[in-house]
Amino acid sequence: MVRGTYLGDMPIPTPLALTAPVRAELEAITRSTRTPAGLVQRARLILALAEGASYTELTARWGVAATSISRWKRRFAARGLGGLQDAPRSGRPDRLAPAVEARILALTQQPPPAPLTQWSVRRMATRVGVSPATVQRVWARAGLQPHHLERYVTSPDPDFERKAADILGLYLRPPAHAAVFCVDEKTAIQALDRLDPVLPLSPGRAERHGFEYLRHGTLSLYAALEVGTGHVEGRAVPRHTSAAFVAFLDQVLATQPRRREIHVICDNLSAHKTAAVRAWLAAHPRVTMHYTPTYSSWLNQVELWFAKIERDCIARGIFTSTPDLRRKLMQYIRLHNKTCRPFRWTYRSPTRRIRTSGA
């Protein structure tokens, strides 16, 4: 039974003790985009209670009554994660035999007959001899989505752990009196012009662009995101070459005091490792290059900023020429820098697979 003390009419909860696996499952629920909103909120409540948050804080933060917080805390203490699920609805109970449900779940996790690649509701219903609605309910309860596919990339880099820990350390504990830059290039940005006029947004109707376009060429955009401030230095070039990369490094270096130590995070593109780049690094000993592990560009914060400029400027942009494209890219960078802020970079590893230096 969960107990606590009282201050006036408001209970002061005793912090919950969560094991690492349970905490990891609760955090996964809060990050899920497919979990019901009610379950996500209950998972957040339990995590906040485990951190020692009071009922008053939780009520002010999420507008949840203290009685509801207390109820979900009791259910979680009694039944674990299962206690956060909604209670069964009123009405006729599910008359599906447990053995049939178990068979549906077992078959779903096995490949269908060749050459099919995944089960469908109707295909499974025909195989088991139940209605499609029954299969749908079983899958929903178990969180199974055979139609859904996610892709991932594993890094074959044998030195992945050391390289990743090095970069995470620069984000979480940057060196004192040093600047950390995330550098990369967004290649082949097309200067696309529309042949038909844009029909503007109006009530009940989205903005519309004509299907046909005219291509005026491409540019590559070099960007250096300063981790501590969020400030971006940019340079648009016709092609991404080793010479262009070195010239951009000179541009970034010119923005810093002459004796400041510089750390540059970039990927393993061949243009970043040429003889010209090595000679430039030898001539600038205060600059240290940190290469991300193979297939691990997600470790480079500038990729987050590239997603922003793609969404805000490039995807729906209309560019009449490559000079027009260059002008608008630089205009966006200046606009970004007026209100720039650093990304809030966090790293949680329940298994402690990657340790930053000093952790």
C-alpha cells in the first residue's frame, strides 16, 4: 500500500522507487506517438512522482486532480505497468477463448506463407477462423502492427563506442574556454521554380502549388553549428569539394578569437579527410577534428538544424535561379541567428552502453 504524509488538505507523496527496466518502459511510453494519450499522461505522472514531485506541482503542471494522481499511484504500486491501463469498459465481455487469442498472437509473430511478407487482418481471420474485428482487437491489445515497418542502420565501425563517447562528451561537458562546432554540408539543394502560380491558403483550403516545376540548378550548403550558442555559419557553393570544405573551415575559424581552442565534429565523407584537409589541420594546431562513427550522422547536431532549414525554407521554397537560392539560404541563416538557441542534448542509457569521459 502506498502511504504519504499530509500538509493541510493536500497529500505529500512518498517518492516511488523504480527499477531501471521499469523506468525505461515508462520513458518509452512517454516518447511513443501511438500510445493513447491517457496512458502517456499516467506514465509521466509516475515518473514525476518517482522524482519526488508533489501533488500540488503535478496538479498545476497537468491539471490532474490530486485524487486521480493518488488513484493511479496506488494502482501502479499494486499492479505495476498493468495498473496504468484503462479498466475494461461496460458491456458484453470478450468471449474469445484464451487459446484462440494466444494462437493469433503466435501466428502474427511468424512469417505468413510465401511469398507474402506480412499478415493482414483478413488474412489472419481466415487462417484462424474468426472475424476480422476479433483479430483487430487482439492486435490492438497486444500493440501489434504487422503493416508497420521501421528501418534502422547499425554502425559497422569497430571503434564506435570510443568515437560516440568522445562526441557525447563534447555535448554534455564541453571543454572550458573552447568552441565546439558541428559541421556538415547539405548537398544538391535544387533551385526549383514553379510554372504555375501559387494558390494561397484560405479557410478550409491548404496552400496549393502547381505540379510542374522548372529546375535552375543545384547548390550545396556548408553549415557550422556552434554547440554552445546555436549560432550558424553558412556558405553556399556549386559543389562540395575538399577545397570548398577547407575554405569554409577558414571562414569558421575567422569568427573566433585567435587563441581559442576549436573542436569540429563532422562525418566521414572523403572530402573531409583529404591531404588538403590534413595539411590545413597541421597548419592550425588549435583545431581538433572529431569524426562521427560510420553511419552515425545522427550524432551530429547540425543534422537537426538541416531539418529545420529544409522544413522552413527549402521544401516549399520557390527559387528563380541559383543566386536566388543562395540569397534565400543566407537570409534564413541570418534570421535564425537573431534568435538562435542551443539544442538541449540529453543522453539516457539504461544499460550504460556508452559512457562519456568522466562518467
